[in-house]
Amino acid sequence: MNFHDSRKHPDTDSRFSELTLLYQFSNTMLSTIRINKLTHLILTAITSPSSNLFERAVLFLRNEKSDVLQGMLGVTRQFSEGLQIIGGNDILGSRWDISDETISRQRSAEFCLQVRLTRIEIDGECPLINQIVSEHCICHSDDTLCHECPACTFIKLLCGGSFAAAPLVAREKTIGMIVVDNPDSGREISSENMHFLQLFANQAGMAIENTMLYNRIEDAHLNLREAKERLLHGERLAAIGEMAANLAHELKNPLITIGGFAGRLLKLLPAEAREHQYADTIVSEVSRLEKMLAEILAFSRKPTICFTVCNLEEIIQDCLTNCATTFEDNNISIMFSSEPPPYHVSGDAHQLKQVFINLILNSCDAMPEGGKLSITSRRSLPGSKFIITTVEDTGGGIPKNMLSQIFNPFFTTKHHGTGLGLAIANRIILNHMGSIDAENNEQGAVFTITLPLAEHTD
Ligand SMILES: Nc1ncnc2c1ncn2[C@@H]1O[C@H](COP(=O)(O)OP(=O)(O)OP(=O)(O)O)[C@@H](O)[C@H]1O
Ligand SMILES: [Mg+2]
């Protein structure tokens, strides 16, 4: 359908162009689901040179929580050239579009920045805001401005001369307003223009509400999907853990038998016999497997914590003493510093020791050719209730793509590893109300453990 032939009179001409805008708007509404784009399209359409309606338009949206009208977008004719009409020959089917470049030019314009800093309180004082918000009426500045209240002064400051403001109404609630004016020509806003603005704002209100609802549904959908993935991940880990625990339990008894008999053979066989060597290998491999199974069983059991006040410095010193031969064998130098005074945490000393041993052994594994292990303990900030301990090595660090996985049970890159060391450490620290994080520096991995100080510590 083409309306062009019916244009005879200037009045008919302007009606025709208004009707075209309204048609195009409703088509645009059906194809635009992004609120940001839609608001740019709305303001660009009524300020574009082709529509020749208004020279400037401002959009305010209502913030329900703080009950203010927040300036969202301002478009001047200078920046409204970029409106594209898709399917331009068919008025009933044509719609608007706008490029990302025009959107960003409009956003960074000085006027728009000023609009975005504007907040108008809905406090029942201002006659203009009352008429818009409570009575859902369009108003003209000449009729309604009190010139005194902050809201009127605000809009006046923004618009300068006379302007018109129309409410955006959706489901009988005012969700915002559009303010228009003609600052360049100083042209008055005619009653025909006011009438059109009212019709346009009615459509815009519904369109904005729809896109907001759509965006909210999309956000909720995204959150739901993330929650579902987290749940599935947790369930999968729990199922793997249970299976591993059952398997470990079943393997334990036959392994004890194998180890026992291999040990007896070892004693019976002469030391120089080849069979003695074989039995020796069986015994040491069985003991490695037993250790692994014990770790798996410990991980799958619900841990009980025996809380006492413990000295963190002593715990770390103990761990370093226990690992002294490993450091010597691997040519690893140690640096340990703990800021005075001695820090006390409320926890299970045995389990905390397990955490530091796991971290230290991992660092040793990462430095087979030797290197440096540095451990420091300090308060996060003077007077803070938390103590931060970092364990740093020079072993080259953890590949970036693995950083998010290393705390998962059974994640390992080692031939003989179970992948439980960090999972256990993480669980222990979480049970102590603390946190553990891993990152890399230039030389190696850095593990940071944050623990709350015991109550009586200053
Ligand atoms: N200091 C470190 N430097 C480099 N990589 C590390 C370091 N600490 C941990 N990793 C990586 O994280 C993985 C998981 O460590 P985790 O301690 O959980 O298991 P594991 O050491 O492989 O086995 P185990 O159960 O015997 O401790 C390691 O296999 C290793 O790839
Ligand atoms: Mg380990």
C-alpha cells in the first residue's frame, strides 16, 4: 500500500507524515528487543530532519526504588541524521533502524551526558511532575511550570525555553517521560504537535515496558541456566566422589593382603636375589596405593573439626621441618617470614598442617630442578581481623587455562597424583571460614590463604 497519492494539502501532508511515523514505530517495536536501541530509535525518530517535529528530545525513566525520574538519553537534531528506514516503499511494512556508530555518537554528545546526570525527585511538590506522574497528562511548560520548585528549574535548565513533556504509561503506571523542545528555531510547540506527542508517547511507553520485561526474562533465564549448571557440576562431583569412595573401600582389603604377602616374601628372599627386588617394588607400590586410597577415603568422609586456638607460625614451622629432607634432596631454598606479633587462629592444627603440607609438596613437585619457596604471613591491613599467608614458588606457575580447575577433586597433571591435595586444602580452609586462591607471578605459582584471627587476638 502506498499513501503518497493522497497528499494534496499541507495539513494532510503533516498528518500523513505523523501517521507514517506511528506505523513505522509499531513495526519497529515488533523487531527491537534491546531497550538501549529502542530508546535511541524513539528519540531519533521524533527529532530527525525528515519528521521535522521537534529539535530535541529527552527521555527520563522512573526508578521505582528511589522514586526519581532518571535522565537516560538526550538526542538533538544534530545527531539524529542516522535514522535508517528499512522497507521504505511500503509504509505499512517499513521500520526504523540505527547503526551502533550513531548510537555511540549520540551517547557521547555533551547534551546527552548532561541529561544522564539529571535526577528529578517525585515528591508531589512539582505541579508539572504531578500532572505527568499522577494524572498521566501531557503538559506544556507555559501552562504548568511553577518556575520555583527544583523539578521545574531542572528541566528549564536543561531545555532553556518552552517545552512539552509527555508521560510514558504502561499498565496504568507512569514508567517515565519524554520532554521535547525546539531550541534552535525557537518555534512554538503547536497543539497538533502536542497531540502527536501524546499518541507517540503512549506507544513508546508500552514498547519500553515490553523490552524491559523481555530483558528481565532474559536475565532470569540466564541466572537460572547458570544455577542449573552449578547444580549439575556439584551433583557430578558428588557422584564421582561417592563412586571413588566405594571403589577405595573395596580395594583397601585386597591391597592390604597383597602388601602383607609381598612383605613376607621380602623377608624370606635373599637380598641379592632378583625376586627380592620384585617383592620390594610390590611393597613400595602397594604402600603408595594405600596412601592414595586413604586420601580418597579421607576426602569422602565428612570432616570433623576439633577447634582450638593455634599459632599459625608454629604450624608452618612444623610443616617446613617435616619437609626438610625433600627441600635438601630437591635443592630448594626456604624463606619464611611472619610479621610480629604471633598470629592465632581458631582451628584444627592437624588439618591446617595438612593444608600447608599439600601446598609445600606441590611447590616442590613444580621445582624438580631446585628453586625457592617463600612463605609470608601478615595482616591484610593494620588492625584487620584476617591473617593472609602466601606460599610462592619459582616453579613456572600453573597454566592459565587450568587455574579454574586446580581445586576440583581429582584434577591432576601428575603421573602419580590423585588430584586431591588442593581439593582437601580448599575444603579445610572453607571449613575454617577462610579462603584460598591461586595465581601466578613472573616466576611461579602464588597461593594466598586468608584466615580469620582467633577472637582474643588484637
Ligand atoms: N605450585 C604449583 N605449581 C604448579 N602447578 C601446581 C602447583 N600446585 C598445584 N599445581 C597444579 O594443580 C594440580 C592439582 O594439585 P593437587 O595438589 O590438587 O593434586 P596433585 O598434586 O596433582 O595430586 P595430589 O593429590 O598428590 O596432591 C597439580 O596436578 C598441578 O598441575
Ligand atoms: Mg598435590
